[in-house]
Amino acid sequence: MMGHYELQTMPIIQELKGFDARSGNALERLIFNNRLWVVLACLLVTVALSYFATTRLTLNASFEKMIPQSQPFIKNYLENRQALRAWATRFGWWLRAVTATFSIRITSTR
């Protein structure tokens, strides 16, 4: 069975003085023998990244900046966007009117 070890093969060290500081590879020794410094380094990185995130991060959800402006159909859209907006407004009013009329007809037949 995987992950099943006898207590004798993997002893639990309950006190720090029973821990062999020379065990493990170099990275393990660096991390586990200097736990306080590792925690302080993580805390320092967290504080620094939090500071930069709150002072320098700006959110910009501009549609025009997110679309691939080199594509021909996008160039066409950008050149004609005012006409398309006017058409979309008229189409939106028409669609709402048709939908309202259609739903009235459906509900009145029941």
C-alpha cells in the first residue's frame, strides 16, 4: 500500500534537539535549518508585493485596448463604430418591441 510506513522506519521527532540538522539535501537543509529566516523572507515578499499592488496597479477594462487591432475586420469595426452603435440602438428597440409583442400574444392565447 502506498504511503503506509511503519513507525519504526519513519520516526516522529517531537523535540528540535532530536532533529539531525545534517540530514537531507542542501536545499532541505537551507530551508529547514533556517525556518525563521524563510518565514521572514516570505513575509517581506508578501508586504512588498502588497505595497506595489495597492500603489501601482491600475485596472483598465477598455474594450478597444483588448481587441487585436491589426485584424481587418477589427479595423473595419473601429472605422464604422458610430454607425454600428446607432444601428444597434435601433435594432435593440425593435427587438424589445417584437419580444414584448410576441410574449403578449403567447400569454393571451393560454
